[in-house]
Amino acid sequence: MADDDADLPAVADWLAAATHVTALTGAGISTESGIPDYRGPQGVWRRDPDAERRATITAWTSDPEVRRSAWQQRSASDAFDAAPNAGHLALARLEDLGALHSIVTQNVDGLHQRAGSSPDRVIEIHGTMHRVACLHCAWEQPTTATLERVRAGEPDPMCPDCGGLIKAATISFGQALVVPDIERAEREAARSGVFLAIGTSLAVFPVALLPGIALDAGARLVIVNAEPTPYDDRADVVLRGGIGGILPRLADLLASTRA
Ligand code: NAD
């Protein structure tokens, strides 16, 4: 066992005993699939100062150049080909073992579902990059179809139904969350015996309130993250290290207790 594995048997016992377990995942669970996070050491915001602005709704709606460069970048991006990694697969395995009941994810990459987590147990609190929606009417389509339009010569594609602005079906900074989704996430946190916070800096609100909701309701809090978070002092266990190593070892331990 690695040094930071000393706490894993206790965590496996808590998962085995809990009647409800929720995982909150952030961009850190997908870095090992080649999708950079925002705030980690290799994060997009440390490398590209304009990235935060591009992710705000007012920049998207007011600046055609922001939209053009974002569509251009996406049409050349390999994020759409990314595959789930060992961390995503371990969470799907925990679900199969009856030790994970819901995933609240800040990620928009769809990798939990691709790893085998049940789609109806995954709450995509910040939407999905795999669909594009009109900001004015009900039109939407798969992102791949919009990227084909960009490659075919439409640098700033508009809604084919109403002519309005379109955008990935993600929640940009400054955009309201989907209320039923955040309410469902809060209910999942409040009913949890164990709450896992995985690969998230816990810096984006209101999602960052979820560990506190779980703790106040009596849950154990387990943090899996390479860097400190504001909740480390309140956590029962902090597992510091690479997610793709830690979560499979946790799933193995749990499986061995069930064997
Ligand atoms: P964040 O970028 O704020 O923090 C990620 C955290 O994960 C960091 O603390 C980093 O140290 C840690 N981390 C990175 N790789 C790790 C690894 N392999 N093992 C252990 N820890 C690792 O991410 P956030 O809290 O999710 O917030 C960023 C926002 O950006 C979210 O709202 C999300 O919607 C969006 N986002 C999504 C994606 C995606 O869908 N994959 C990618 C980038 C950003």
C-alpha cells in the first residue's frame, strides 16, 4: 500500500455500511483523460488568462470574436474524443458494488456515463458540452452537428429556427443553474451517509456548498484531491494524490470485503 492508502480501509468500511453515498466530481477526475482542469497546476486559467472571460455568458453574448475563437478551438479540440480513465471506471464499479448511489458532477464531458455510471444517477450540474442550445428558443442539437457547420464555413453559427445566438448546453459563469438539478443535488447530499468530493477545488458556488450540507446532515466527508481545498479541515479523511490511482484501490478494497 502507498503511504496515502492508510485511510483507505476505513473509507471502504464506511462505504460498505452507508445506505446512501454521493460523489461530487470536478474537473480533476478528467485530467487523466487529457482534459485540463481550470485551477490545477496545469489548469487552463494559469496558462491562458483569457479563458475565464471566454467562459462567461456576457462575453459570449456580446463579443462575436469570443464565439468565433471558441467554435474554432472546439472544432480542433480532442476533448470530444476523450475516453474515461481509471477514476471514472472505479466510480462505475462502486455503483455496481452498491456503494455509490449518485454522482453530482461539475464536468460537462459526459465521461461518467461513458464509463458505465447509470445516466439517471448522474446529475450534470453545469450541463453538457455534447449538446448545443439556442439562448432564445427551444432549438438544440448534438455539438458534433454544430462543429460540422463551423468546419463547413460558418465561423459564428446561429439558430436555424429563430436566428438567435446558440451556445454549448453548459452553464457559463453568470448563467443561472437549472433549479431542479441543484435541488436534487442538495437532496442527495443531505441524505448521504458518506459524501465523496473528488477532483474539485470546491471553489465554484453553489456546488461548493454541497459538502457542508452533507456534513450538517451527519455524513462523513472524504476528499480525494491533489491540492488543498477549503473543506480539508472538516473532512473525515483527505486522500491526497492521483484520482486514477486512489479510486481503483478503494474499489478493490470494497470488492474484497464483499467477496
Ligand atoms: P478546478 O479546476 O477548480 O479544480 C480541479 C482540482 O482537481 C484541483 O484542485 C486539482 O488539484 C485537482 N486535480 C486535478 N487533476 C487531479 C488528479 N489527477 N488527481 C487528483 N486531483 C487532481 O475544477 P472544478 O472544481 O471542477 O471547477 C472547475 C469548473 O470548470 C467546473 O465548474 C466545471 O464545470 C468546469 N470544467 C469542466 C471540465 C470537464 O468537464 N472535464 C474541465 C475544466 C473545467
